Amino acid sequence: LEYATSLTGPWNVVGDLQGNPTCVDCINWYNDASLNSGGGLQAWTGSSGGWIKSSITLGTQFNNLPQCWFRFVFTSDASVITDGFSIDNFCIFLPQPDDVGATAIVQPGPTGPAGNCLNVIVTVKNNGVNNQTTFPVSYSINGGPAVTATYNGLLTPGATANFTLPCFNVPIGPYTICAWTSLPGDGNNYNDTTCASSIGIPVFTPTFCDDMESGNQGYQSNTTNAATQWQLGTPAFGATTGAYSGTNAWDINLTSGYGVGTNADLITPIYDLTGSNNTYLSFRRNQNVAQNDGMRISYDANGSGNWVILGIVNDPDGFNWYNTNAINFGAPGWTGSSNGWQESRYYLQNLINATGANFIQFRFEFVSGFNGTPNDGISLDDICLKQPGPNDVGVVAITNPTANSAAGGSSPVNVTIRNFGSATQTTIPVSYSVNGGAPVNTTYNGSLAPGATTNLVMPPFTVPSGQYGFCAWTALAGDSDNSNDTTCISSVGVPVVPLSYTQPYDDNFDGANIGWTATNTTGGSIWELGTPSFGSTNNAH
């Protein structure tokens, strides 16, 4: 929004970014500090989620102006095509002696837990020049009967306050809530009312698992590109063909590849965390996407509308969690190929402790850019929020042996164990084996609280020559989930080759790998041992 004192200009931006000190009494004002298509000026961008009211107290530069013009400037670039912008009810007011109004609905947010009684929190403002101490505040749901309470307190001119009204039972699906003030003698009733849209989302209590065989149980989806959408059904394209269990899964384009320049979100139902202990998110994913395309997960605690990225690469609360620090030059996520279905988990207790979350939702965010060649996409199945049993532990990391060490030498063994369950554990049998051989056993003795980890030193072993497998696991009696007991790594015992004039070293690679280690830092190109059979590199020497 711009203003000028003459139709020939110059034109100046009205206000500043929402939250900046220079944006006086801003409500729902600009959300972008530098719009690319708008010459780097502040602006509104993205989705408003429906009609919202924006307002601002005009600065002193407007005082005593003989005339003034306003204009709305819409800009766009060539990257995407979407719905556009609508404007209605443009008004300018002079302050009245007595004038209050509801300026925002803080709660409910964009979503709320269906069936729960949720308090309504409204921001009220004194728009007038007189102090106000008492006035009625009301709200209604979908135009129904009004619920009214009285604000009591000192509200000085220009001041705002959050006011809590009695709760309402959140309906299932979309609904509208309007809140308003009813001050006797209010000089400007136009600014009394504010409305917001929300969605009542089904609420499930852990343990809850959705295998996608019972239809859509409360998921929402949206996309910036109609050619790339989350769809529920039987995946039937490329490497993402078929479900993990049953016949149905959520999939990016069930029968085709995805498009470029996409943000496609799949939002879960709400999960009630009341009384939960060490709860975790679990799901199966099957993906085949171009490098830098992929998926990440965000969460929203208590229906705030504030989505936060869930976890990081190598997150200690995650299992099989993210394989790149940035997809499409943004936040971390999964990219490339999963080579079939994989399970990923995220343990939520630390997040719950930090946020005070009583309710939580998750958003699976699929992102594609403009640089890579689009591929098959990604599928999701068996999305669960699980409350673990009391007894559930496992090995989550192997610190030693390392990726390679000298063959014939002695390697220390250090593993990390975690209490996935809801009860404190004091005695845990732990074992390891090399190449599936006889297990080496020891016992953890201590006090391991739910969600806690500890490092355990185990007896050393003699490193074999060449590549070998190393697995470590727990064997707690009555363990309720054996799928997370074990961690395995692949390591290499590097041969120590003595060299002399009479005993040279020669490896013609016609036998097994006797100590070479192959690593790759980018997908699609790896060293492999075998018979070359492509192009001009089609045989051995």
C-alpha cells in the first residue's frame, strides 16, 4: 500500500514490516521485508488463509494534509501462477472519544482440536481518546448464539489487551468465529468486530496408527503447483509403486512424476499428548527424487499456526532422520532415493518438555526446485504416533569400531543405548557380534530414565581383514518393541602390508575386497568392485 499527496507522486510505502518498531499499531501488516518482484519493498505475500483485516495507525506525516491518495500495488514474477489478491472495505477513521474494538482472535488459531472445549482469546484495543475500564466482549461460532463476558481493567488510549472468554466445543471441519465489543456510546462501530476462519481437526490419542486403508482420517493437503499433489490411493508410478502395507498410501501423484517449483503439504490430524511419556512419531517412506528435491517435516504445537522444522540431520531424537542439510536451498530433509520402503522415527519428549505441547500436528512438506530433472516422487504409509510400553530400550549408535582400522589390531567397542520406554531401567543386557559370529555380552548397570541415553564400553575384539559387519543390540527381558534394539555398521579392517624389494604388493582385484574403502559425497557416482561393463570402460586390464 502506497500514498502520495499528488497523483503525479512521489509514492511512498505506508507502514513497515509487522513487528518492526516503526510500524505503529500495525495489525496483520506486511509479512515480507523485501519482495523480489516488488523492487525489494515491504509487502504482503503468500496465503492469508481467507479474508483478514489489516489496520495501521497513520504516522504524523499525515496530520493536516490537505489531500492524500492511496494505491495498492500488485507485483508478480514468472516463477508460479496462483490465485491473486482481493481487497474490500477500505476505510479511514478519525479517533473518537469512546471507541474500542476487537482487533484479533488469538485463540482458536488456524486449526483446533475437534470435540474439545477451547477458550477464546481476543485482543481488544482502545481506539479512542478516553480511558476505558469496562465493556462487553462477545463471540459467536458460524453466526450462532453469542457468548458474552465483560472486560474489566484500565485500557488507555491506543493500548491493547488479550481477553479470555468462556470455551466452546470445537466443531469438525471448517468454521468461522467472530468477536466484537459492545461499548455503550462507541463512536465508531465499524472497528468493533473481527472474524477468523479455523478448522476443527479430528483428535487422536497415542497409540494411534493410520495404515491409510480406512480413507482420509483428517489429513489436509495443499500445493503451489496443480501438477504436483498429495493423493491417497495405490501408488503406481516408477520406483514409488505400491503401498508398504495393504493397498493405499499417501503419494505425490499416484500415477505420474512430479512437477518443478512445488511446495506441497500434507497435514496430519491432531494428536492429544495429555499424559504421554516418551511418545514418538513413526512412518514408512519410499522416495525417488532428484537431488535437492525432497521432503521435510514441521510441527505445530497447540494449534498456534506456527510451523517449526522437526529435527536436524543426525538428530539424537531421530532414527533414520534426514539425509541432507538443505533441500531446494532451504531447511534439512530427505532427498535422493530411499531404495525402497524405510522407517523413520522421531522421539518427542524433549520437544514436549520445551514447548509445553498438549496437542500437536505434523506437516509433511514436499519441495521441488527448477534445477533438477523431476523423478517419481515420494510415498508415505503407516503414519503412527506411538506411546511406548514401559520396557523398551535399544542401541542407537556405535562409536567404536570406526569406519576403518588396522586389521589384526585390537578395536575398542563403544555403543550408545537409549531408553525408548516409559519406565526407568537399571539393568540391560547388551551384546555385539562381528560378521554374525558368536555374540560378546556385557550388562549395563545404572539408572536410565525414559528418553535418556548413555554410553557403554564393551570388551574389545580383533579386527578382521577386509570389509566386515558389526552389530550391537540390547536384550531386555519383556522389551515391547524389538525393532529398535539393534544398530549395525559396515567397517573395514585395513590390511597392514609390509613392503620390501623381495615382497612387493599387488592386488589384481580378482578376489574379494581385502581392504579398499569406497566413499562418495554425491549421489549417482560410486566406486564399485566387479567387471566394468559400460561404454569404453567395459573390461578389466
